[in-house]
Amino acid sequence: MKLKTWHKNVLSLFIIVFGGFILFNAAFLLAAFVINASMSIMRMPQNAAPHFLSRALYLILIFMISFGIFNSKLNTIVKATFLTMPLMVVLVMIGLVLYQQSKFLITLIGALIVSALLLYLYKKKLPWQYYFATFYVAVLGLCIMIFNIEI
């Protein structure tokens, strides 16, 4: 049985949502590993705040992995699903760095990043899956902030 176009589109939505959720968890497990390893190497106590260097190393690692994925010949759905991870990481890092600031400022900076990404997607004329992934992460990030969900 051949899938109809709308079946493929609905399947794409589910893949992006559930794949993104799995990637969020993988990204934060990777963050825990990188930050704990760097704190261990620097001989910092476990209850100390992570050093800026460990967070920067984690972001560099995420961007290197992302660069490899986005420059590969993988399927559009796989790339759009993967887009959810670095975008969520960036939004969460902004929330962590600006934790003491107002929610309005954090939302404004997040909105600027999402808007810049949407403009990039538009200029590159990328498929709708990328837009969906971006809006999915933006709404999820906004809900996390509004409802004070602890990550």
C-alpha cells in the first residue's frame, strides 16, 4: 500500500516531535557528561557551578555534530528532526545564562534567534519540515519558561 501525501506529512510531524524529544534527552545527557568530565578534570567539587569553559566546550561539540549532520546527504526529515536539538540547546543555554534577568528579555532574545533561523530557512527555500521543527522548539521552549518547568 502506497502512502498518500497527507499520510507522509502526518508521519513527518510525528517523526519530528518524537525524534526531537529523544534528541533533547540525548543532548542533555551529553551536556551532563561533558560538564561533569570537565569539572572532574579541573578538580572542581560536584556541587560547584559549571565553569564557562565546560559550557562552551559543550556548545562547540553540539555545533560540530550539527555541522556534520546538516552537510550530509541525509533525508530532509532526519535533518529537520535534528534541527530541534541544537535549537533547543541554544534556547536553554540562553535561559541559563540569563536566569537572573526578566522573562521578557529571555523571550525577546529567544524570539530573535528563532526569527533569524526562520529568515534563514526562508532565504534557503527549505521544506516545510524545517519550519515545523523550528516552531515546535519555539513553542516548547516558551511553555517551559511560562510554566516554570525544571529541566
